[in-house]
Amino acid sequence: MTKIRVAFIFALGLAAGAVASYWYSHRSGGSATSLNVASRASAAERTILYYRDPTGAPFWSATPKNDAQGRAYLPVYDGAEPGFTPTPANPQAAQGERKVRFYRNPMGLPDTSPVPKKDSMGMDYIPVFEGDEQNDGATVKVSLDKIQRTGVRTEPAEMRVLVQPVRAVGTVAIDERRLTIVALRSDGYIEDLFVNTTGQSVRAGEPLFRVFSPQIQQAQIDLLAAAAGQRGVAAPDTEHFLNGAMQRLRNLGVPESRIREVHDSGINPRTIDWLAPASGTVLAKRIINGQRVIAGDELYRIADLSHVWVIADVAESELADIKPGTPATVIFTAYRNQPVEDVVTFIYPEVRTETRTVRVRIEVPNPDELLKPDMYADVVFHVEGDRAPVTSVPTSAIIDNGTRQIVLVAKGEGRFEPRPVKLGRRGDGYVEIVEGLRQGEEIVTTAAFLIDAESNLQTALKTFSEQEQAK
């Protein structure tokens, strides 16, 4: 009696598990589990194992009973327990003669199966038919509804003249042709300063300082002697001596007006007022009152700032677009609301090895002297020129993985071909295609990265399925 009871309880447990699995499958909408019930004609000859809930809920009873709504529990006969053999629908029949290559994960994971199956969430794997997958590795097939949902847009590659302004940073520099250094050609002593501050403006011919120079004194004495001989002393070479004395004063840098003054007056002044050789601003003053100066020493540095240079550092890779005469806009950091339009006047012949840049010069008028040396400026070179049109596509169409660049060529009916390309210059949101694409070919311009992701997924699925079939 005890053995019979244990066997009955064990059978009841198995049946309960089977019914629970059947109820879970029924509630999940699954169609893989079917209950095979014997015909009612032979029910009387078969043994009832237990009774199950009429709604399919996981409730059962060893004896007949009713549920809360008064419905009778259904008998489960011997041999009529729920079966668990999957009976999926035949997708190949629904697709006619098309052959199913494999089944892929419904969530897009790199997981395939040679037979129908479900994922961990109960979702059916999606059949991949011949012609739907990436056949030869050259094209990607994307469903039309996915193309519409992701907003894929295409446009043909066209011939365009690409215009890309070249931008560079520049600094204000002194016009080297307007720079003057004041120096004596003889030794002397400074006895008075008339220009004694840096930054002071001077005009050509104004006195800078007063100097006593023994060499100039000796040359003036020679001039007076030659002049006296010319006025009455009998000497055959007096004209020659006079010209030689005047030339010595010129060689010492004495102004012509001072030479004529000594010759005409017959007086030898002890000092001489040294005049400014050019107009401009004193950028450097290296003498003080009473100082002894040596021939050749730089005493003043005077610069005419009515015109200045802007030296821009242009990247080596962009130098080919710039030439003398190229229009440029200069925006000074201190005066951003006063841009200056001018042209390139000179390109320096050397490349700076530290920055791989080339200096490009622009000459700018500065009548009010608002621009100071070493000021910063932003320079925009307008390199429109007379370029020829080139095959180009929007920059958004380029997929760059760091080692290569590709575009997606639309083949129609949801098919796309990833094609490597070689890029050229850029401008106005477009990039030149040097190699890999012809004019008129339709390419993807938006959502290209989504199709690229689909391509990578299909490649992974195909590789995985081939590995599974090879096992």
C-alpha cells in the first residue's frame, strides 16, 4: 500500500510540472507546445491520472472537483500528458521556394541557429533567406521599413568647385624697409639729448643729440685749410684738396648743410647737432647725456609705422592654395570690429621645422598707427581662385574608421555597397573624392553609420553561420 501511494505521488508531481509548463507556454503566447488528448471514444477504457484546472492555470486535483466559478476540473488520462516537441511554423512554405540559410537573433546579437529556436525572452529567431544576407561581401541588404525609420537619405556624387578659406594666426611686424638705425661713423661724446625717450615721434631733419667728435673736428680743419688756399694761397692742387676735405666730412656722416656752413663761414664749430635721418617712432634709445660713443654703435632705432606687415603662419598642408595676390581678411584682436582687406604680397621661402608652417606676408596701411608691433591677428585667406570642379560628396557621407574611409553606394531595393575611397581637399561641407567613386553614383548622406553597423552585423552573422555549418 505504501509503495502504491509513493508511486501515485511521484506521478502526480510529474504531471503537475507538465501542466505548469503547458500553462506558462499558453500564457506566453508560445505555439511550440501542444497538448495531445486521446479521443473521447476510448476515454472510458483509460486510467485517469489527475484532474487539471479548466482554464489552464497551474492547479490540479487527485479527485474530481470544481473551480471557483463552478466549472469542473478536466481529467488527464494515462498517455495524454502534455508533449514538448517544438512544432514551429514552416517559414520556407510561407516564402515559396526560397531556402532558409539560418536563423538570426531577433535582438540583432551575433547569434545564429541552423534550426528554429527562441531566445531567452521567448522571441522567435528570424529566418534569413537566400538573397537576404550579404552574399558576396560587397553589398548590404537593409529592409525598406528600417530605411524609412532611420531616415536614410541619398544624393548623387556631383562635380563641384570646392572653396575652403584657409585660416591662420598672424602677428603685426615692422616693415623692414621703413626701419632706420642711427649710428656715428666716428668716436665722440654726447653733450646734449633732444630726443631722450623711447616711443617719441621724430621727423627727418630734426636734431636728435649734440656730439663732440675729434675726427669731425679734424676734418673740418682740413676743409677750412683747403678753402683758404683756394681763396689766395698759391698752390696748384687747392681744388683737389678742397674736394678731398669735403668728401672726408661726407664719409663721417656730416650733413651737406653743415659742410657748406663751415666752408662759407670759415668757422670750425666744436660740436655738431646730429639730425634724424628719417621720420618715425623711436623704438629703441641706447644713449644718455655725457656718454662716450664708439663708431658703429646703435644709438637709436627709428621705425616708420604708417605701413606694417602682418605675418601669418600657414600650415604646410594648406600652402598650395595660397599665392601672391590671394585676397585676405585680417581681423586684429584689439580691433575686431575693424577688419582689413588686403592681398598676399610675399611667401617666405623656408618652412619652420618646429611648427611645419610657412610665413605669409600681408602689407597693411596704418595711418593712425593704431597697429603695434607683435599684435595678434586672425587671417582668413580667400582661396577661391580658378579651380576646376571635382567629384565631391557631403562630408556626412564619409565613414572614417581611422585607417580607411568608405562611402555607401545605394544600389536600389535596400541594397548598399560599402566602397573604399581616397579623399582630397574639403570645402563648404563637401569633400573631394580622388579615387573610388564616379560622378552620378548615388551615395548615402545621412544615417550612414546605421547601415555600416548593419553591414558589420551581417558580416558577423555570416561568419558565425559558416563556422556552425562547418562543425
